[in-house]
Amino acid sequence: MPTNLVFLDAATLGDADLSPLQQAACKLQLYDYTAPEDRLARLQHADIAIVNKCVIDANLMKQLPRLKAIMISATGTDNVDLAAAEEAGIFVKNVQNYAETAVPQHVFALLLSLTNQLLPYQQAVKTGRWAKSNSFCLLDYPVMELSGKTMTIVGYGALGQATARLAVAFGMTVVIAERPDATHVRPGRMGFCEALKVADVVSLHCPLTRDTQHLFNTERLSWLKSSAILINTARGGLIDAQALLNALQQGQLKAAGLDVLAEEPPSVDDCLINCNLSNLLITPHIGWASNEARTRMVEKIVDNIKNYLAN
């Protein structure tokens, strides 16, 4: 009997070549997207589920006695109930270190766009303000150099480390924030509160868990300098959206660049999407999505499947 592999949301990988997922002695079923009400029927005969953002919760697992493994086509595991999977004896494996170049690159794409005021200057060119200028250049929006500034990294895994290396290349000082609940500060790190207070730029790279939900709330955002920039390419739920909006509107924070929101895709009335602030830049969760990174993603899913089947 073949091993049944079911990918519930294959279209989330775009035009990546998924043919390597087809393994010998396996039957592969691809679904572009799967609504919550269709998960049970589609996984009823699955031995291995492959998911990107589809939620696999405890209630669903209880109804899938045949399911033996869940392969997550992402680094984050917040869409799978890991405790329930362990209790049910279901093997769970995510994909690591596939976007260690793509995500840090996007961190600096957001950061440079904000510090060099690319969007407002592009708009000034398009609307003819440069053409009408008496000077050879426009100096309407202040540009900030990164050299000599301090970047605080929150979450120092592969992505945080790669981002830190780019920061050093720009001449920045890198500070690694200790976990907020830590009872002691590890060598080479700085206490969480102090690390935020000294930051000119904060870049988030930690997972979303119960402990990190709204890690950046009103109080912690108030620890940042009013001249600081917050970059989030990790998970939207790390930031309290309303608290961030208030900080940006009230001048308590210089700017923010976000590649992730708490709800994705966002609702039409999302407070950050609709605020129309010039100091807030939002991209649609594309930091991981280079062609090269998605190819590595598929290769690593294949490796995870092969290793599971071999064991």
C-alpha cells in the first residue's frame, strides 16, 4: 500500500516546482488551498500531511487515526498544535535555514526604504515636484545613515544571525536582546529592556508562541527611542497592532517596516492597513519568497519526507 502524502495549501509556494515531492512508493495529492471545513475529508486517508499555513489542531488530529506525520513547509510551527501531535504520536517537522539570505535581505529592503525615504521621494518625482524644483535635488525628507547606528536583534537563530552580519556590513553596532523572561543575561547578550532602549533599529526574528504573543505592547514600545525604527519579518502577532499604530501616530516611534500581520491576508478594516501613515511600510509577507528560497524550501521538505520514511 502506498504512503499517502497530502499537501493542503500547495499554492502558497507559488510557481515553485513541486514535482520532487513525488516519492517512490508514495501517492501525492496537491490542493491549492483548503478551507477549514475541508481539512478532515482531505486528510482522512493521509499518512503524511504537508501544510504551510493550514491549521492542524488537536480536534482534527483526533479524527485522523491514520495520520503519522506533519511536514510544515515553513519555519514557524504556530499553525500546528505540537503538544497534541506529541500526545497522538504524530511526527512534526518544519523547514529550517531555507530563507537565511532572503529574509535578511528583505529586512534591509524595508529598512533602507524607510531610512532613505524611497517611497516619498519616488512620489515626489512622479508628481512633478522634482521637475519644478529650483535645485538639482530635493531635500524634503530627511535621510538617515545606518553606519554608526545600533541594531537590536530579538531572536538570534539563523535569520537573526544573518541579519546581524548584514548590519555589521553597513557599519552598525549589533546588540542581541536576551529573552524578556530570562533570569540572567547570557554572555554576548543584553537585557531585554536595555537592549530596546539603546536601539536605533529593532529587528524581530523570534517565533510566535504564547509567551511572545504581543511581545511588543504599549509598555515595551515606550522603551524605544522616538527616533527608533521597528522591523518585523517574523510573525505579526509579536506586535500589538493598535499599540504600534498609537506609537507611530503620536511620534513615540520614528517608523516601522512590517512584512507580517497578525491576520493574513488582513481584513479590509485592519487598523494598520488603513491608517495611511507615511512612516509605516507594509509588504505582503514576501520576505521568504525569493525563487531561490522557495526552491530550497521544496528540497528541504523532500529531505524531511525521505528521512521520515527511512526511519
